[in-house]
Amino acid sequence: MSFNPILLLGGSGSIGKQTARALRATYPDVPLLIGGRDLTRAQRAAAEIGNAQAIVPDMNAAELGLGDKQISAVVVLYKDHSLASLRFAQARGIPHLSISSGVFEIAPEVASFMQSPTASAVVLGYEWLVGATTVPALHLSKSFAQVDEIRIGALVDEQDTGGPAVAEDFEYLSRLMPAALSRRNGNWIWREGDEANVTFSALDGSKIDAAGFSSIDVTGLAAATGAPSVQFNLGKGISSSRRKGGALSTEILLDLSGRDHTGQTLRTRHAVVHPGGAAPLTGMGIALLLERLIGLDGQPPVTPGLYFPYQILDASHYLARLAQEGGEVVQLPLP
């Protein structure tokens, strides 16, 4: 079966290249459009990726300057303040996945979906590393009959800088989100100041200074599990693998507590680890979403709707692909 090209807006950046590599690993023949602001850079990325064409989209044009060129899905790897890409996808009836908005600014996208709910599948891919937190956490929550609290600690290695678009997005989000959306005892609150400053243990037990971060993971996990207390904390430092003298990695610490299916108190602690850092894990999640959204796997494409990544991604398939790439979910001893 042949597919129309997938449009990767920001495809010449680090996450775009990782997404393309992840797609190529399973679907080498799927064509890609590498959209960027710098045509020369986009052309270099397209040549490196193969079976790809470079374009400079016109975000002020109704068709993004693509005319009648057929597209199978749109992926936005930077903050599209105009939502031109979403309007384009809805007009074409094709899936739209964006990964760079903050939890406080999803209203325009939700409003666009509500206005045309049957137009296309719209994925709010703002979860930390696009499913790397929620998919494992929800898989682990199956051991619980009742989840009382979820605490997430994301560790970014200080050498895992990503590209300029990633840095720009983080600067933007940090400036506009000084407080962290969290759930505490069933109430939605904003942690700020000293209340937002925490310490969590990395995979190797090292203490990491962190701050509350308004990740949409918090809202999705609270809705999916019913947990009355959920918080996300982000720290930057030396990853456990590099502390041991190896290469950098990315770590996501997942602490869940509640009651098991016999009514006994249960607490678990795990770490999601990827040896390549944040970008490859993000690219893997995007590739797996595209696989399902347009039916690359031979299954029917995802129907129109508004989705979190974890509502589309199959946990067993996700974890198998994670293991294939050298990542893992590690059970840790309780402190």
C-alpha cells in the first residue's frame, strides 16, 4: 500500500531527524516532506533522510503554499502560534499532531476541534517526550485497584541540549509558566515559589534538584486513573549513566501509590530510561503515533477526535519498541 507524504514542520531539527529515523526503521518507503524556515538546511536533512523533499511552508497561505499536493498527516515540531497547520489538516481531513504547546494554551486548539469535531484526528502531543511518561505510567497503574498519588520526576542531562527550536520552546514555556499545574487531594492547584521546588532521586539514587513543571501529563494521568494527587517535576543535571562514566541518557522516575486489588497498600517506583537522550525517545513516540494515525501498520486509521498520545499508543507495542531501541522500564527499590 502506498501513502502520501507525511509533512514534518520543523523536520530539519534534532527531533525531526529522530522522528524520520524512527519511521525509516519500520517504514523505509514512506515519503516525507521536510518543512523548515531555511531551505538549504531542510534540503540537507531531506538528502540525509532519503525519500524526502524539502519545502519552506508559507504559514500565511491557506494551503501552506503546497497547492494541491496530497499529504497524509501533519506533524508540528515547534510552536505554531497561528495554528495554520491545524486549519490545513482539518481542511484536508488528515491527522494533526503537535508537541510544543504548554498546558495553559491548548484552548485555541480545543476550540478549533470543537468547531469541526469530525474533520480529522487532532493529537495534543504535549506529554513529556510524547507518551514516554503516560504510556508506562498507565501500564504500571494496572497493578492498582486505586491510585492515590502519582509523582513524576523527569531528569534531563545537562549535556542533552537538543536543537535551537527545543531551547526556544523551553524558554517560552518557562517564561509564561512560572507556576506548575498539579493535583492535590482532588483539587487542581498551581505550585509556585518554594512550594514548586523539590528533590527527587535519580535512577542511581543521586539527589536531583527539580522544580514543578506544567506538563499535560498531569491532567491526562489524573483523568485516566482518578488519582487525587498528581505532580510533575523537572530536573537538570548529570544522568545516572553519565555519572557512571558512560554516555548521557534521559530518565523519567515514576512513583505510584495506592491500593492493590486485594485492598492492601501498594507503592511502586520505576524509571523509564533511553540511552540516546530525550530526542530519540520523542522521535520514537511521534513515529508510533503516525503509524497508528494513518494506518501504516495495516490497521484502520484513527478516526476523527481529540486525543492524548496514550489514547492512541498501544502499551505493549510501545514498550517492545522501547526495548528494541535499547531503552527500558526499570523497577527500583523503595527509599
